[in-house]
Amino acid sequence: MKNREQKSAERIGSAGMVSGVAWYRAEQWPRLLEVSVDSSELERTYDEWQAMATESLAELARAGVWARKVDVDVDEPVEWCRSEGRQVDGAARAAFAALKLRQASEGQPK
């Protein structure tokens, strides 16, 4: 499993373990590769990534973790990383997905 963001999990209230999995759009995959400092660690194609991410969701479910897809427009984590002084890498993408999931669960604007 290449994408480390699938390993990011957080506790939300008493709901138990919830993992936010960043879910990218096929047409934005080249942009994600372009902006990520760790692009060599990512799958080369969206289809390869989607297959890996789908399997990761299944693995998390088997482990008893409620994994939730978090729709991510690639420009969102780019802007967030800029504001946080971070590089766009696996840790930052995972943190951004966790933030979006937390905001959604708290009813905060994205």
C-alpha cells in the first residue's frame, strides 16, 4: 500500500475509530502527482490508485475501522499546505483528509 493517507485515523466523539480516506478525482490525478513532493511514492495512474485505495478501505473495514471516503479537490490540500507552511506529501494529505472529515462531522464549513 503506497498511499500513507489511508492510514490516518482519528477518534470522533464516541463513534469509535473513524478513518478519513482522501478520495481524489480521476481528472485531477496528474495535478496531484505534479504538486506532491512524494509523487514517486504514489501510483502512476488514477486506476492503479483507485484499486489500491479500494483495497485499503476493505482492509480497514476488516480491521473494524469505519473508513469514510473524503472527497478532495486537489487544490484544497495545496492551499491548506500553503497556509500551514507544509509540503504536499502523504502526511499532509492524510492530515487534510482528517481535517475535512472532522469538519464534516462537526458541521463546520469546509
